[in-house]
Amino acid sequence: MYLCNACGTQYPPSDAPPGACPICEDQRQYIPHDEGQQWIEWRTFLDAHKAEIRDDHGILGIGCEPAFAIGQRALLVKSTAGNVLWDCAPYLDGEVVERIGAEGGLAAIAISHPHYYSTMVEWANTFACPIYLHEAERKWVMRPDPAVRFWDGETNDLGGGLTLVRCGGHFEGGQVLHWAEQRALLSGDIVQVIPDRRYVSFMYSYPNLIPLPPSAVQRIAAALAPFAFDTIYGAWFDRVVERDGSAVVRRSADRYVRAVTEPGLPS
Ligand SMILES: [Zn+2]
Ligand SMILES: [Zn+2]
């Protein structure tokens, strides 16, 4: 079984590497210019890495060392309706399984967008749980599996005060997770946490710096307007906005729209 070296997506079992990675051929990712498309066998990948499991601002984060592919970490959300793994990361070994088992296992997996689908089927099979993805991203599932449940519409109530909100933007079916009890938004890179924590940002392609049209950014802000949150958890360890989350999204959307519509440089 092979993983794409650049995005960490796992493909269905095969003797030879897949011919191409459609996720990396898309404008929102890239084929590395120096080495071209590279693949790594699942076991080889596991042998060359180890788990990184640590608290990230009150939520357990799970990734690996050294960093691999896009380098995101998953988050273990412990709600009254059971544990939900938010976003997914490629690395999964006995240590991770044991730790999550000690926390009560997984009731579900939900992933913001295709860049983080990674080894989701491996995780779903291990923990015998479904994966919730938005219907609009069906074509980006590279390893189809009965565990994948597509949902349609704008919000999906998972119980326990957890709501998937379809924001679109970076991906048409881009979703974020609102956690009412913790007043938190888990945003992957649909809402991007940036160095200045008073703001966030939004892009069609992050590596290739392709912006979104104003209508898409306004749509993200409108989708999140009904939800109150303080903390925003981005896609990597320590990429966290600690306060005023709702206001941060509003003011960032306003700034973005001004920057891409008004003549002259943003002030
Ligand atoms: Zn790839
Ligand atoms: Zn992305």
C-alpha cells in the first residue's frame, strides 16, 4: 500500500505505486519540482517515523515525527456523544491505538477537506467508526470504503454539541467543526490560523497563493455567523487563536474582501 510523499494520501492496496496523485496534480497542491511525484510504502513510512501525541491548547493532538507531507495533526474531541477525531494524519501505530483506546476509542472521524484525508480508511477500520465527509468532495476520495459517509447540505449535527458546518472556500465541500461546549472552532485550513492571531485568512490554494473571490469569503463568514466561539484550532500543532474567535473571523473576512476589491494597498 502506498502513500503520496507530498500530501500523505493513502491509495488502495497495490503491488506497484499508483500512476499519479490527483490531489497533488490539482492547483491547490503541487508536484515537488525537484523530485517529481514520489511514493512511500505504508510500512516503510511507519518504520521511519514515530507518534507525536500531546496536548494542544486543551485538546489531544496526534501527529508524527519527523514531520511528513503536509504535517497536520489530528485532534481528539471528547464530547458527551463520544470521541470524534477531527481531521486525520497519516501516522497510525500501536502507541496511537493504545492511547486513543485509553481515551475511549472513536465514535466518528470528520475531516475538513481532501488534503487531510490521508490514511482515514486505516483509522476507520482500526476503530470501527464512520468517516463524515461532505458530498461535494466525493471525487477526492482516493481509497473508497464503506466507512465513508457523505452528507449533503450546510450543517450536520453530530450530537454532543458538535456541528459540522460546510463553509466551502478552499474546497467546495470544505467543512469545519463547531464544539459548543468548549466554544471552539476546529477549522483545518478552511479558516487558516496565521501568525497574527487577531486575524485568520482564507485561500483557494495555500502553497500556490491563489486567493478566493470575495463572494466565497463572505460565504464562509455567513456560514459561521450563527455559531459562537472563542478558540480556533488550525491544522498544525500550536496554530491556535485563543480568544475572540467569532470576531476574528468577521474582521478577517472584511479585511480580505477590502484587500481584493478596493483599489490601492490594504490599510
Ligand atoms: Zn499527493
Ligand atoms: Zn488544504
